[in-house]
Amino acid sequence: MRRRQIDVGSTRVEYCMLMTATKPTRGLLGSQYWNRLLVLWISASLLCVTVPAHAQGTEKLKIPNLGESSTSLFSAEYEYQLGRAWLRVFRSQAPTVNDPLLFSYLEDLIFKLVTESELQDRRLELVVVDNATINAFAVPGGVIGIHNGLLLHAQTEDELATVIAHEIAHLSQRHFSRRVEFAKTQQPLTLAAMLAGFVLMATAGGDAGMAALAAAQAAAQDSALRYSRSNEAEADRVAMQTIVDAGMDPHAASSMFDRMMQASRYATGSRIPEFLRTHPLSENRIADTRNRARQYPKQIRPAKLDYQLMRARVVNQLADTPEEAATKFRKELEGSPRSTAAARYGLVLALTDAGRSDEAALELDAIWAAEPNRLEYVIADARIDMARNEPRRAAEKLAARLKLSPHNHPLTMTYAEALMQDQQAHVAEEVLVEQSKQKPNDPYLWYLLAEVQGLSGNIIGLHQSRAEYFILNGILDQAEKQLRYALDLVRNDYTTSAKINQRINDVADMREMLES
């Protein structure tokens, strides 16, 4: 564990950063960006914050109200801009998932929950982290992160929704600004206690002084812990109301907590689930959640196939090899799977990735007849065609489906890949340029667009798309280089040159924000 201190306004905040697979590093952007971005990590799940607090009067600590005081440090717009800056850097440091189907499913679920939540600023951005651990986090400014491994542990959509609703509650209650405000108001009293300790060290002796300093620090940690727990309790309460209003089962929260607690019992040291490090569970918290759920009627909801299909995708993503994934799904089918269709769908994905397309097609036929229009099956069929080196056939099927669902993101991305494989780069470019207007914040879209523009000979467009990709991944120096390469190639096209110059100015503004 690595400790540092940063200044937030006039308040010094000590943080401890967990050394995980998604830990940030400084090398990519340099220290001038890093100190600025650390502010954002305070409320993210990868941080635990220790703020000073007075040694007395913490027994009845109350959550501050959400009035002017709690929003004076950071406005909603300021948090939004910082959150997007954090996300750009995070993408450059952590492995993320480029799965339009999974992404769209999670976006739809978040939208459903946010619609029923207390969150006012609904400009949200999702990032899916390729990590098998139990974790989700919310960053000020509307960034929600979900480890795909969370889907392995949440057995139902409602269990997953309780975790997401909890993170949405942290955003809606502005816990970041309130936590910093709390630290700011508590600091002078703690400094006085620490100064008294230094006086004792100089007069009564070192032992007495060190004891006083230890007591002041312990009180600071206790006060911070109490405040953090109050935030967690508030998030639990607000999240449960969101779950109820969304028509989901409130009892799923305690079920998910039980599952997390059980996972922690079988973990040792650093293998404790990351979510539990930053959202600590206790028997009392689980009991409170269970008692609160009893106030509502239990919702008996059948297992949603949509969610089980997404879990199958995650199992396939996190397996070391496609053959390993195929073995897992076959064993599941031999037993009593929660969803036979989902287990067979997972087997289709694994066999396709393993190059066993004929076997995959047979498995897909076994489930496709029941729901011939299901999007997951349509895309799986197209991927089988592509694996068989029949991309034109896949493109024709996907084009027909896109007429029924224009701009559907998973369909469009798969269609573009099929077109590229079929050497129709110009058509793929047109498709992706149009889709970029719908999904301008998708790094994978810009990556794929740059690829097809290179194949179609649009070198200026290639550099522009690469720049967008680098911007979304926080690599601003490379983004500026790509834009200047594009500018050098523009002749008398004043409209294009003006757009490129404006984007260069945008990159400069992003860099200035991080350095200020």
C-alpha cells in the first residue's frame, strides 16, 4: 500500500491507494497531470480516504445537509469536467472491455435505475473494466465503473442492480463534495490537538507527547470512518428505494451482501474482494439491509435471459482460453444450469473463438428456434459466418437487421467489422462515421474507424480518428501529434483545417485543465 498526501483547497487529505490490477501509474502523463487528477480518486472505489477530525464530539456525528455549504467546493459542472478527465486517464491505465453487447446491456440497466433515482445530473458515462474481481465504483461527475467480474458473482439482474444503484446513490447524494467539506471543517480542530501533542513532547516528555499525537490521529481516523459509514448507510437506503421504484426485488441487496461476505471469508490478504475494501460490510449492515427490505413486498421475478446471456459473455471473456471456456459451459450443461439457453450460448461463443465454427453453428441452432429475432443470437450467427470466412453473408444479414433497428450499436459495430473483413472499407467508413455521431465517446469505435480509413486510403481521416481515440484514452500528446499530421495533409480545404485547428485547441484546453 502506497501513501501520499495531497491538498484539496486548504485541506490536506491523506489517501492510501490499493495496489490492484487496475492501479494507476504516473509514467504516461507525468506528475503535472497526476496531482490534479488525484482529487477525483477520493471517492472512487480504488481509494480509502483518511481525513482529520476532532478528538471530541464525534459520537453523534450527523451527515451534513445538501445545501450551499456542501456544494461550495465543487459545482456539478466542475465535477462533470473532472470526472471526464479522470475517465480519460483511467482508460489509459486499466484494461477495459470492448464488448458493445455487454456495454449496451449495462447502459440500459443504468438508465432504468437512474430514471427512478434522485440523481439530478444524468450525464453519465460507463466504463467496463476487464477484471475478475467484485467491484463497481462511481466517480464524481457521473462516471460509473463496473468490473465485468461482478457479473460472475451476481446471480440475478436484481443483485447486479443493487450494486449499481448503490453507486448511483453516491452520485445523487454528492458524497464527494460532502466528504471534502467535512474534512475542511474538521481540520483546524485536529491541528490544534496535534500541536498540543508537540507541546507535550517538548515539556512533559516524548512518551506523553507521542501518546497525545496517537490519540489525535486515532480520533481523526475514527471520525472519518464514522462519516464514511454514514455515507454508506445513506447510499444503502437511497439505493433500495431506487430498486423498489424500478420494480425490482429489494431483498436482492441482502442476498448480494451475503454473497460478498461469503467471498471475503474464503479470501486472504490482498485477495479480499476489492468492493469490500472500499464498501466494508458488517453483520449489522447486512441486518439493516434485510430489515429495510422487509418493509416492501418481495418481488418474485423470473431469471432474465438477457442477464444470463451477459454472464455467459463474461465467463467467455475471463477464461484463459476459448477451450477452457468451452469446457466450463459443457460441464454446466451436464448439470443443472440456471439457464440452459445461456450456457449453450456461452458454448457457441467459446467454440466460435476456438475456430470450431461448425460445432458452434449446431449449438446455436438448438436455441435460436425459440427466439429467432434475439439480437445476441443474430450477432452470434454473423460471427460464425465471419469465422468461416464468409463476411459478405454476415454483412447482408446484419444490414437487413439494421433496417429494423437503425443505429443499434452492437449491430452496427459487428456490421462494420464484417464489411472490413469483406474488403468493403469505404462502406464500413461511411457506417462508422455516421455511428460516431451517435456514440462519440466510444474508444473502440474510433479505433475501428481509423483502421477502415487506413484501408480506404483516407489518411487525413485516419489521423483524426486516431486523435479521438487517444483523447478518450487520455494520451493527449499523441492526440495532438495525430491532429498536426492531419493538418499538414490538408491543402485548400478550409472547413476541414478549421475543424482540426479547433480540435487542437480543445486538446490544449484539456491539458491546461489538468495542469492548472
